[in-house]
Amino acid sequence: MPRPVDFTYCADQATFDHAISTLSLSRTLILDCEGLDIGMQEGALSLICLGTVTADAIFVFDVLVLRDNGINVNPLLRLLLTEDITKVTWDGRMDFLEIQETYAVELNGVLDLQLAEVMSRMWVRGEGERQRTNRLASRYFGFHVVKNDPDLYDGIHIVLGMANCLKEHHLGDGIEKDPEVIAMHRANGTALWLERPLSERLLRYAATDIYLISLLHEDFKRKSWINAANRSELQWYSQRYVTMFQDGGRLDPENVFMKGPLIMLSEITADTNAARYECSGCGRRKPIYCFETRWANMWPQRLPRCRVCTVVALKRQLPPNEDWMYVFDA
């Protein structure tokens, strides 16, 4: 029988102060948020979950009840803002956006394990183009599609969800996320996170993510995917990763280009001074090498959609956007 994850529910001054006192002693914390469609339009934050690096102590902050009880959460926000305290996340993009939209503050000092896993493929594991395209084909597009036009998928990587990564690395045995909560998620979406009082089952489900992220963090360090030589660089790129939606605010759930499992590392590793161009699909500004380009009349041109949005449109059988645009400042 799976053993439950221990946690402290923080909804009053005493539990809040105890949590802040404990967490402030750590230089590395595990972070995850829960709520109604966090990061999306009409989304809402419900829980901020933080744990020590090995998840020996896990605290579930009920931000809605804390607000109703008049608790000043600034000490919690200071932990999130402080660059010297590393916040380990798994795909922290929506967490960053929701915290920004809710409290008008920016999450700093992030180390994102989803990005670290992608970067380790080439940096540490020595994977090449064959492995990259095989992942795209087997997990998302199909081999026939990728084989027919490999150049179209140049530079595109597929990210792993946390559950798949745990499964691949045989982690989390003896700890499992509550199947009833998973079923509730599938049936009713994320609105259940706004109900009060929250059940013990839901709170433990949220706390379990902190424990599972801590397992992945330890595993990545053991494999040297995260090590002393690359950690600071990974954190630099992680901050870029989690802030990629920052300028546009909450995402439009109706826009199929906004969020998905595909990224281009060249967007994240690009020079900060590189010129950027707006994609007509996702609406984000990206470096020129995130677009298909050509030369015409001695001038460079690009397609309106970035490479990721182009292949997403192809997969979803949406009309192509092939109105080439001149790039006079490339």
C-alpha cells in the first residue's frame, strides 16, 4: 500500500509563521502551485506548496484562507522573490505567471527540472539529432510526418511531463498520486481547487508533487544532469524559461499555439540583445532563428509563425500561413 506524504497545512498565523521560520533556513526549496487553470485567463491561485530540498518538511499554504484570515503573506513572497534561495520547479511557467498576476511580484532564483531534462540530452547524455527527432516522432508527430520534412522540425524539442519522467527513471515507487483526485481532475477540471474547505485528500495530492519533484532533483544531481559546473547556467536559462509568457500575461485557453509540449532551446539560449520578432501564432517575440527564413530580392524573409507554431498548425491540420515577411533589421 502506498505510504502517504506528510505535510503541514498553513491557513492561520501560527502555522504560517512556523512554515516561514523553517523554510527560511534552507537555500534550496521545492515549489509547486495549484489552482483553477493557473496562468490562464480566468485562472485563480489556490495553494502555494513549498518544501525543503529533500521534502523532509512540506508546507501547503492556502492563499485563499490566509487572505480571508487577514494574514500578511509578504514573508512568503520574500522567499519567492529572493534570488539567493533556489526554487526548484517542474515546468514553473504557469506558477511564475500565476504568482505574477496574483501578487504583482516575480518569482526569482528558479531551477526548472523540465528544462534541465531537455538540456541534459545534449549537454550531458551526448544525444544527437537522431534521438531528438525520434522523440518528436514517437511522442507527438509520428515517424512518417517527421521523416517527410525533417528540416521543418529543426531545433524543436519535446518536453516531458513529470509523470512520464518519473516513470522513465523508475522513481516514486511507494508514493503515488491519489487516483480518485486524478479522476476528479479529469471529470471536473481544476475548479475543485477553489472549493473550501479543501479535503485532506486534495491537500495531500498537492503535497505529493513536492515530494516527487524532490526525487527528480536528487536523481538529476546523481546523474550529473545538474552539477556544480552547469547549475548556475541552468538557473539562468530556467529563469528565461519560466518567464517566457511574462509579457503577454495570462494565456488565452482558446489559442492552440499558446502552450504545449514543444520548445526551441535557441529561444532560451539566445543573446539577450538579439532582435526579436512577433509570431502570429503564439503572439510571443522570438529570435529570427525560431522562424523559417529565406532570401528574396537580396533581403531576408521569414514566415509569420515561428517554427513551433508552424508544426503545431500542421499537426492540427490548420491552414498554413505562408505570407513571407521581409526582415529588414536582421
